[in-house]
Amino acid sequence: MLYLLKTHGRRLAVAITFALSVAACSHGAHDAAEQPPAFTVENGLIKVPEGSPLRKELAVQSVESRQAPHAMVFPANVEADPTHTTNVLPPLTGRLTELKVGLGDHVTKGQLLAVMDSGDFAQAHADLEKARDALDLAKKSLDRARAVKAAGGNATKDLESAQSGYNQALAEFDRAQTRLAAVGGTQGAATQRLMQITAPTSGYVTALSVSPGAYVNDATAAMMTISNLDSVWITANVPESDVALLAKGEQVNAALAAYPGQVFHGTVAFVNPVLQADTRRDLVRAVFANANGKLKPNMYANASISVPQPAEVFVPESALLMNNDNISVFVEVSPWTFERCTVDLSYDDGGDTRVLKGLKAGDRVIVRGGVLLND
């Protein structure tokens, strides 16, 4: 009896366990039957039904059409602005006795640059003194002729002759005075040979071609060059194929190896109407403020010029999906119903990509989670 009871108990336990298992399986199958699919595909349309977990993973956004410039990068170099660059020429010939500045020095307008021993300078002083003496004599002759004429003892022609002599002497004095002032001489100073050469403008000495003791025999050859670098040019070398895209007034951003992470801002001031014969490139010059002196002539730079573009559709990069050899996006045709559309792209600009074909402004596309539908 005991054996039968034990056997019966074991059978009952097995039956109960089996019943519970069947019940559990039956309940799981019922839940699975009630759970909707993640998405369905019908006639090329992908539908995400209500209750699908994908609805929490997908983000849909309207694309927009806007006009945004495109940045094109060209090799460039820093140049001194010629309109702020002055060549210092010797007013007269002579021997350089003192040189007061060196290459790279900063000078201010009127600062003494050099001293020259010049016979021509002494001659200019002497010419002025001779003209002054001749003018004094002519003035005395004119006054005497007027007095004699007033007393009735002189002919009119004598007075006219004296007046003419005075006028000529005055003209010669003015000429000698102007010439002396032009070469840096001072009226009333004693005759001297030492001529001082001063800075015609403020800036940096960017070129120097003389040294103390040298003879300066060519009055047309520059002794030095002074450049004001408060404003400089950055000149870009633009290929012939891109010249038509650039125009005066466009914005330029420049990056230099000397200043990693810094961007300098300028504006296109000049597009050369003639290409360089050897490189077939055009020189596009942009003006940059340089009050802190960071931009130094002959530095290399990369010039990024913002070229205006027509209005185009932009789509976030996160919406783009690879599909075989094509790039596509999922476009919402009705609420939670999507259609795959192939797009032709132009180029990336920031976080968005320009679309040439396949989308229009106002289309709603999946911008997050589209890869979950990409099969």
C-alpha cells in the first residue's frame, strides 16, 4: 500500500508539473500573438505599427532648403600691403656715415634712419645762401629805383628793370629754398655736408640694402623699405577652374601652421584679372587686420574662401544610409509609414550634407534610428 501511495504521489506531482508547464506555454504563446511586429513591409512601404518598440527609437525631422556658402580652400602666403609700403630713397648721392636702424626694426614717422656725407647737400645749402644774397641786393636796387623815380630823376624803364631783377631773384630764392627742404635741409642753418635721412612713415624695416661707409651713387635705388604691417594681404593661388566662383567682398578664413587652432578673418579685396603664365593660377588677395603683428610677410597659409551657392536642400548626415551601391534616406509618406528614396549628394558642409536630387524642402525623413529599418 505504501508503495502504491508513493507511486501515485509521484504520478500526481508529474501531472501537476506538466499542467503548469502547458499553462505557462499557453500563456507565452498568447502574449506573442498579441505583440505587434517591429515593422512591416508592403508594396515597398515600411510601416511601424502602434505599439512597436521602434517608435521610441526613430526620430523624424523635416529637411529644409537654404542658401549657404561653400568654403573652398587654397594655398596662400602672407604679403605686406603695397599701399602701406614705402621705399626710402637717398635724396642725393654721398657716403653713408651712420646707419641708425637694422632689418626688422620698428620705426616711427620722422625717426632718424641714417646720416650721409654729401657734397650735393652742401651745394644745396650754398645755393640757398647765394639766392638769399642776390634777393637782398635786388630788393635794395628796387627800393633805390623807386625813390629816384619818385624824385623825378629816373626813367620808367630803369624802375621796370629793377623790378624784373627783383622778381628773378625772388624766384631763384624760392627754388633754392624748396630744393633744400626736399633733401631734408633747414632754412637758416649753416652750410653743412651731413644730411639726415628720416622715416617717411611708421612701420617695420622689411628690406635693407646699405651699410655704413658705403657710397650711395644711385638716387633711384632704395636704401631700405618700411612696411606698415597693421594690415596685411593674404594672397591665395586659385586654379583657373575656380576663378569664376570668386569675387571681391567674399569672406576669407585663414589658418597658419604657426598658430594651430586659430583662424584669422579677412575679406577679398582684389581678384587679379590676369592669370600667372607659369602656374595658370590666379592671385586672389584678401585684407587682414594685423594689429598684434602675428601675420608676418612670407608666412604660408591655407585660405578658406566662402563661395556663394544657390539654395539647396540639406539633410543631416545621420539620415544617410548605404543601400548596395546607393545612398538613401527613409521619407515619411504618412504617419509612421516610410519609403526608401535614393539621393544624389553634393558635399558635406558642417553637420549637414547638400542634396542634389531625391529630396525637396519640407520632406520628413528619419534622422535617427533609420539603420534599424535598413535591410
